[in-house]
Amino acid sequence: MIGMLVTMLLAGAGADLRHDFADCLKQADSRAKSEKVAVEGFVAFAKTTCAGSEAPFQSSLTSANVSHGMSKKAAATDAADQIDSYYTERLENYKIELQPLPPEKPK
């Protein structure tokens, strides 16, 4: 019973941390566009901008993985991979957003 309560609390905290991190990445995307950050520099910009929300989220992922039976090393590697996936996905969105719109066809 206590174990289930702890898991539920961790899941709730993890969801908040995930939301905070994802929200930070969206804000970094907007700031990068307004500051005209090149595509090549976007991930570094986002990592610098979101370091404060990345660390607790990654720690939460690692803790959740360990609580589900993974070794600490495997849990940390998996958490880092998940964080990298967030950056990769946001980078792909950033690339798309920077593409100019095609010209309208004359009517």
C-alpha cells in the first residue's frame, strides 16, 4: 500500500516535471525564433535555456526507472536518451517552423 502511494506521488511529480520541461522547450523555441538562433545552434540554446527544468525531470525519470527495476546505470542512460529525444523532436519542429511559406498561387 505504501509502495503504491509512493509510486503515485512520483508519477504525479514526474508529470509536473515533464510538463515544466516541455513548456520550457516551447518557450525556448519561441525565444530562439525571435533571437534568430541558427538551426545548428538551437539545441545548445535550448539546453542552456532549459537546464533548470531538465535536471529535475531527468532525475525523476532515473528514479522512476530504478523503482521499476532498472539498474542505476541503465536508468540514467535511458533517462538521458529520453531527454535527448525531447531536444531532437523540438529541433525538428524548429527546422519546420523556420522554413518559408510557399508563395500563394495566383487565382
